[in-house]
Amino acid sequence: MSWSEWYVLVVHPPAQIVERRGPRGRAGRLVLAGRAFASRGPRPGVDVRFGMFGCTLVVAGTGRYVDDHHDVALGPGSAVLVVPGHRHWYGADGAGWDERFVAADGPLFHTAAKLGLLDVAEPVRHLRGVATWAARFDHFVYRPEPTTGADRDAEAALVLALLAEIFGERPDREAEVEADWLVRSMELLEAQLSESRSPAEVAVAVGIPYETWRRAFRRATGVSPARYRLDRRLAAAADLLLTTSASVRTIAADLGFADERHLVARFRDSYGCTPAAFRGRR
């Protein structure tokens, strides 16, 4: 199934859609990742069934999700889980919406659903901190394409981790409240990327002792607070490279890098190529 068939032809430009090709992994693979504006989908009642696991995050706009057991309004922060073979319908209202999406397949995802790591009975979740979640999806648009089967499996595991975090067992209200510090921390680390902001300032802002906060943040996200902020700056640089004609030097200055060489070195470490090469390839 091609991505155009999977996506029912509702995506309109400007859009950034990455379709993974190359070697297959044994456990699973990311097939598609993208950010797009989508118009109204097929009319309610149409028997839509996809052959892959997928997730759409609504960033702006409104719409609806309907299946045999759900009829749910969608808005900014709504995430929809698509399971192979499940009859459903969802789409934007007449004004369209801005979305992020991933699609993946392989035994890794089927096993996760079978074991309950993905709660397929509740296919819609409403997330707080939509900008933070959008950045998590954008990671799969910008990350270098895997070149080996093992790398493809590792990428699939990252996709599954994202889906499991969204569609895992529902947390109780107490755990949800306790998680507010993480959402707030991410929002602060992503804000005002052109300015200098030390991780210690963020710890103070969320009211947690620095070392306790730093360790908890790393456990929750897999990276240090400083690395998380750097990754967001690099993702912003990648976005500007694709959507503007600004020079690398200008982008470096606008995003608070020491100079152009600093941006180039960091960008190459994360994306496997220079900013100029990245812009040229896309």
C-alpha cells in the first residue's frame, strides 16, 4: 500500500512527508512521517480500514472521530490511533486542520497491541502541551533515514515508544497531575530558543531541586535537559532550512548558536550532514 492510498488523498501542500525506503528491519519499520494541512476526510459512514498502525496528532483545527463504539470531537492536542483492519472514520471539519502523523508496521507493533502496551480500545487521547508533542512527531520527519535493518528496527522502537506513551494504559488523575512538571519543563526548554536559558532556571521555575529534576527529566525523556533544548534548536534550524531561504549564518544567529561553525558542527552530529547539504537534499 502506498502512502497516497493510506492517506486517502486528503493532504494538501505545503506539506513535509517522509516515506522510508531502503532495507527492512525484522521487528518493524517506520513507513511514513509527516506534517501537513489536511482538508475534510471521507464522509462519515465510509468503511475506512488501514493496513498499518498509525497516529495523527491534531495541532490546530477541529474535526471528529467515529467508529462502532466512539463518536469523539477532535481539536488541538487530540491524537488518533489507527489499527490495521479496524473500521473507522476521522477527519477535519470544513476548515481543515494542521496535523502531524506517523505510520508504521511490523510484528513489534502487533505484539505491543496484543500485550496491551497500546490500548486499542481507546483510540483517541487528548494531550496537553501540543507544541511539545508536535516536536516529538517532527523528530521522525527530520531524523536521518536508517541505512541498515538494525537501524530500521531501532527507529521502529522509537515510534512504538511514542505511541505507547500516548496510548498506554490511562494514568489516574494523581499521576497525571504529577506529570505536569514534565510538560511544563518541556515547554520552558522549547521557548525562546534564541536566548540563553540554563537548565537550572527551568528547575527553579517548576519548583523542583535541580539534581532531582535533572535526573527525573532524563528518566522520562531519555536525554538530559540541555540535550533536549539543543535538539529543539536543531529541529527549528532544520525547519528554517526547508521553509525559508535564510542563510545558515542567519539561522545560527536567530537560534542562539555561538556562530555558524557551531551550528554546522552540531547539525552534522545529529543529522549526518551539513545544513547546506540537508537543504539541498530536500
